[in-house]
Amino acid sequence: MRLLILYTGGTIGMQSSAAGLVPASGFDARLRAELEQRPDFPAGDWLFRELSPPIDSANMSQAHWLSMRDAIVEAVDQQGRDAVLLLHGTDTLAYTAAALSFLLLGLPVPVLLTGSMLPAGAPDSDAWGNLFGAWQRLADGVTPGVHLFFHGHLLLGTRVTKRSSERLDAFAESSRPVVCTGEAAGRQAPDWRVTRREVNLACLPLYPGLRAEHLRALLATGVQGLLLECYGSGTAPADNEALLRSLRDAHRQGVVIVAISQCPEGQVNFATYAAGSRLAGCGVVGGGGMTREAALGKLFALLGAGLEQGEVEALFAVDLCGELTGPASSH
């Protein structure tokens, strides 16, 4: 195995400061020192790269995702690396796992993300356990694609979500249904070779009291893709004509509007209630049982590739890498 270790920052490499824990450079030296304490670990051929400057993952942006994608593609395509271990903060780890899953679609090597809830060197830290556990898992063999390794568990990048801000087993795969009814109809999703650009995306949870002017103000920022987090199986206030009209107008102007459920279990099915069918009539595309992280990452990758509205909508309803059909199709 010819491994790239890509360090982006996060808790795993943080050090104390007067203001609290902050991202720190120089993690490669700490990693090498730790490796010296593990003479029997099968490290093999590995290369360390740090994205500069390392960041707290709360500051994660689309630009950082694109930099990670470029670094991984360069390592695989030009340097012959056949596995990638990406070290990342936990706040946005699930978002990055999802985004990279679509940005690196079809990449013929495994990309494994990990991090820690406590910094390396802290008492009872999970940092080295997660890092070396992920490294060993790659050495044992992981299927191509993007995965997350945390607290001994290998998780699919497009189904993972952070469930705790305190527990060491902070991540789990979504329990939402894994059913896919969309068809590609001959369309080919852009793969890892396609460069992307940043996209103006927004996420709006529905709630009692949401007004049409709230939605219009959001759309006025030039949103290209809007993720609605709907009630239940994909319902919205069907008697709010101004709100529905704003959605229809935005769709006619080229905005891609997709919907997922706010519920931790269940999926969007617009045919269940009349309130859901009214959303479908506005041009909203259902996201089945997708997580918020997967839906946003998928929108970003499709719109960022420059696809037209109709192409994005068609591909959004199709399973590309397990986001709709789950781990069984990808592991």
C-alpha cells in the first residue's frame, strides 16, 4: 500500500492556547514520534501532506473541499498513491465525507476519513486509536470510495452523521430507509476527473411561522440550489400560496430545489399527502432517505460541475454512491 496521509487540522492535532484548543501545524513530527513507539505497526510506504493552514473544522468551506479533492487526485493520479487517510475535525467531518464521496465519484482507491474527540496526547484520547485503527483498516483492505473510520467502525461516507458532541463513538450511519426509485435514463454523473467550482447553496428547515418573505430573502442572495428540510414524509404548509408561489418562481428561474425529511427516521414521499404533492408541483425534487450532509454534498458536486437544472434534478434522484441505497451497495 502506498498511502497518502492528508492532515487538514481539527481536534486530533490541536494544542492548548490561552483562548482554548487551536489547530496546530507540525503533526507529522508527532505522528513519527508515535510510530517509533509502535515498532511492530506495518506502516509501509506513506507520505504526509498538510493543507496549510490547518483549520478548525467549524471553519470548513467549499474551497477547502475543493483543495482536498485536488490534493487527493494529485496523489492518486500523479504520485501513484493507492490509498488516502484524511485527518479532519469532527464538527464537519460528516459533511466532508459526503462532499468528497461525490467529488471523487469513481476514484479507484479508498479514501478513509478520521479524527478524534480529544487531541492526541490528552488523557484518555481517542486520537491515536482512531488514526492507527484507520491506517490498519486500509492495510487490511477497504473497497474504493469514501468512508469514515471512527471508534472502531467503518462507515459509508454518504450515510454518516454526527450523533454526539461528547461520546467517543460520535458517528453512526443514518437509519433512514435505503430505497431508490430514480433512474439515470442514460445520464452519466460527473466523476473524480471533473473539476468543480464553488456553488451558492442554502438549507432551510420548515417550521411553523415560516413566511414567504423569509424564503424570498434567502432566494434573493442568488441561491443556485436550495435544500428544504420538510416535515414528515415531505410536507409543507399547503395553504400558504405565497410560499408555494415563491418556490415555483425560483424553480422557473433555474434554482434546483430538493427536499429531505427533518425526521431522523423515514423518507420523503410526496405522494403520501396532498401537502407533499403540492411541493412536487412546484418543481421540488424528493431526496428519499438522504441525510442533510449527503443532500448538500450531492447538490454541490452536481451544480459545481456546471450541469443544467434538469440534469441535476435527474441525477439527484439516482443513487450514485450509496446515499440512497445504503452500505450494502457500496461495501
